[in-house]
Amino acid sequence: MAIVPIPRLTPGWVCGLALVILASWTPYILACAPVYVGPDTVVQILWARGYPVFDPSSGASLQGFAASDHHPYLATLVFGFFDWLGRTYLGGDAAGLHLALWFQDAMIALALAVLVCYISDRLGAHPVLGWGSLAFYCLVPCFGAMSVELVKDLLSMPWFIFWAILYTDLYVDDGWPAWKWMAFLMAGVLGALLRKTLVYIELVCLGIAFVAHPRLRRQIAMQAAALAIVVLLVVQGVVYPALRVAPGGPQEMLAVPLHQTAVACKEHLDEMSQGDKTAISRVLDIDEAVSALSFESSDSVKDRAYIRSSTRFDRVGYLLTWFKQAFLFPGSYLRGVGYLRSYFMDDVLCVNLPCLRWGWAEYGGNDVLAEYPPWQPGEGAPSTPGQDQVSGILQAAHSLPIVGQLMSLRTYACLLPLLAIALCLLRRNPDAALALAPLFVSVLVLLLVPAPQPRYAINLMYLAPLLLALPLSLGGTCRNGL
């Protein structure tokens, strides 16, 4: 019996498939009710309630500010709205945050439904890929398990999925109407305001598209300029100061270099020149960095040893020194990023085990979901019986032969991207490789993250079907002159 292809990209089919995806996640959402909020979301809710604002990196008080852009302010507003709604009208924050979870998951399901229909309709993929993508999102337990966590990364995911679909469409149809360019910009801006790394991923991809599409360079340049102006200049430079939102520090983007430098200082400080030591010490407290060094993540070094009074000139000088020392102390630099093995080599579960909430107890974190048991540093996070059952299901699924590979972080961060590259080469398909730029750039971003957390790889997880659909479906010759 022939497989029935998914029909054209229409509102009816998109909404229908979105409901199917959301229904498949519903048992997880209900079992893990009310919600799972980690430390980032906890602190955003506290700021939205008017609690004292502090720098989550250093712990320093930020007097006079209403929030910090260390975590995207738009996400703080969204979480704060649902928290207020629950406490004001629904009997408590648990109900409001649970409603926020349904909103977040419904948006993700809608975006994934568009992706499934796009793969079958616009890309003309084999029906097995279309229906297989739908089954992938519905049946692989990691997606149901991720649907129980309220976090800025997942809140941004629908907009990045929409943006990635439209970016792919640049290589399918170069005759876009004006509304599609506006939708492209809107999706990019909203995604970037909900997760700050997305603006850099999007700008790099637009640079690649600028080279690949000679006939569209004016439109692509306008997209990149508008994205940068809105997000980096207008919002961060004008809107946030007016709203008393403290800027986030550059230490997050420097986390990996700072950690590598700390390892090099621990092992080779006596071999460094005085000039190199001076350049490093302007940005990094060397003694504190060596003391704070941990090989499980770079968080402790960037949080405790980064010198926040350093200037842009100091940071440029430091990065030049960091680059030079990569050739002098390559072993130290490799040991400094050993924790990134979780993405590329180790068989690590690709989703956090659910709990209720944890983090920032000293700043009032236990006031979020206050009717549940408190969390204290050094203790396990409190959880409900349903969350414990879901944790058991995830661990059992991870141990299965085939499903277990679909639950492994390295499958999405390493194996599937390598397979996509191999397929592009075998089929001599440069268009597909160019269209996959959002995913390949997302892999490179993993080399800069401060800790091996699954949420940093969600671009690759939610867009995984594109890694197969594009090489197998998009034309094997480049239309754009490359």
C-alpha cells in the first residue's frame, strides 16, 4: 500500500498536525505538572515580581535596575506575565506557569507542524521523510520530556524554527513577495530577543546567503542590517536603558577562552612572557581563575575571575594573547574544553530530568512555587511523583538499542551533522549544504558554551529532520553560481 504524502502547506493541515504533536506531549505535561523551572527561569520570575536585581554571574547587586539582560528581557516579561496571571486570577503561580508551559509548547508544536509540511510540500521529500518527521516529534521521548520545562531557550524555539524554514526557502524560491521578507525579519528579531545567541547565528547565516545569492544581495543585506539595528542598537542601546534593564556582560561569550587561559596559567604560568601575563591580568584575575578552575564547566572561572572593569581594548588585547598561546600550549587548551566531550563523544542524555524548581534560594528562589518543598544548595531538587516516573522512563529509553541513540546528545550535535555533510558530498549538493547553515553554525556555537547543558543543542534537535531532508530532496546542482 502506497504511503499517502502529506498535502500542501495549508492552515488546516498545519493546525491538525500541531494538535497531533501537542497531544503526544500531553501525557508528559500532565504527569510533570505543574511545571519544571530551572535557575534561569526562577530568577527571571523573581525580577518580574520586583525582587532586588543582581548579576547572576557575579552575584553583585544591581541597584536602580528593574531587570538584567543577562537573561533576555523579553522572556522575563513573558514569564512574569503568566506568573502575575496565575497569582492574580488563577489561585497561585503554579497555575499561571502551567498555562505558560501550554503556550510555549503549543507554539513549538505549531512551528514543527509547519516544518513537517514544508519538508513534504515545498522540498518535495519522499513521504517517508514527512511522516517519519511527524513520528519523530511525537514518539521520541526526549521531545515530550522537554515540553515540561519552562525556559527561555524553548520559548525562542518556534521563532528560530520559522526563521530556519524561511532561510531554507531562499534556496528553493528566490522570488519572494514583500510579506515573506517581513516575516523573515520578524521571526529573526523575536528569536534573537528571546535567546541572545540567535542574533549571531542569524547574522552569520545571512552573510553566507549574501555570498550564495548574487541576485538577492540587496534584500539579504537589508535583512542583516535591519536585524542588527533593531536587536543590537535600538533594543539594547535605547529601549533597555529606558526600561532600566542592566546590560549583560561579555564574560558569557568569553567563557571558553577564559577557561582555556586558566588551564594554561595553572600549567605554564612560569613559561609565559611578562607581556602575556599583563594582557591576561587586565581581563582575568589569574590567582582566582586557577583557584576556581573546574573541568566540568567554565562557569566558575568566568563568574569568579573575570574582571568586570576591563575595557573593550583590554579584551581585544587579551584575545590576541589567547590566540597566540593556542600555538604555545595546545594541550592545555584542549584540556580546557574537555567538558565539551558531552556533545560530540560521550553518550549523554539529551534532556534534563524533570523536577519542580531549583536555584537562587538565597535570593528568594523558593518563593516560586512556594507551596512545594524548598530547595537548598547541595540538596537534590524537589520533584513530584509524576516527574520521578518520567525520569525513569527517560533513563529506560536511553538504554534501549535504537531509541537510545535518538535520546543521545551526540546524535544531534555530531552524528547527524556529519551524516548530512556526507550526503551533501555524495550527492554533490552544495545548495543543501548552504541551506543547512543555521544548523552547521549551531554546531560551531557549541564550541563556545560555558557548560555541557542539553538546551544549548536544541536547535539541532528540533531541526534534525532537515539534516536528512535537505541533502536528499533539494536539487543536486547549485542554482546560484557557486
